[in-house]
Amino acid sequence: MARIAFLVKSFPKLSETFILHQATGLLDAGHEVDVFALDAPNEEISHPEVAAYDLRNRTTYIETPLFGIGVRAGRNALRDLLRDLTYARSLARHGRDGVSLEGVMAGSLGDGLDPDGYDVIHAHFGPIGNAFAFLAAESAARFVFSFYGYDASEFLDNHPA
């Protein structure tokens, strides 16, 4: 069976049952699933499946240095502002999710995520996929992006053709 790494912003989130169901479905099918999240949600309750599948012990929280994010965000915003307002709008609308985090993430993974240890790396939401896109070149694992809601509709709104 396959070893699969999920990359998410926050886990486990009450509102993101689709990610929870993907993880539990893969576990039920005999696959190994590990979750790598930027943070834990500030929610007091969680779905019963989180405990039933011991998903908290399958989750590693990646610490991102806020100073590095700020420096990178400022540099990217200035560069892109000179070209067009797309990046600045994304940063204003999505905050930390709108920041290009690739360099920050590359230095923040530490020993937590060894891309060669997985058959599939699945990034949930476009900003997370962009932040970890460098893993596609560093690993033989298949790298999958899933777009949901705002990240899919925003692109289509800006590029209708």
C-alpha cells in the first residue's frame, strides 16, 4: 500500500470534513497517511473520527518563522506590485495564505517531512501547494494539488478564458 503525506494549513478543522474523509478513507483502504499542517485550529471540539483514527498522532505541525514570512511577503509584494496588483490583492484577501512561502517552507520542514519517504504528497488548497511546490522537484513522490472554493474560483474569476 501507499504512504501518503497530506499538506494542509490547519488540521483537524471542523469545516473541512472532505480532508478528514479523504484521510480516513485512505486509512480504511490500507494506506498510510501522515498529515503536515502549518497550525492546529483554535477549535475546542473535533469530529469523532479524529480520535477513532488517532489522527492527532499522525499530524506534524510545521513551525514557520514569522519574520521570514514577513520579509518574503514584503519583497514579493513590492516586486509584484510593480508588475500588477494581483499579488497585493491576494495578500490583502488571504493574509498569510496569500504569501509565497516556498523558501520559508523549504527551511522549516526539518526532519518532519522526508519527501522520499512518501509515494504521494497531496497539498490541499492552492496556497499550500504553491508553498510546497519545491518538493515536486526534490522527490520521486507524485505531487498532487487539490483546489477548493476560493482558490479555484478566484483563478477562474481572474482568468475566465
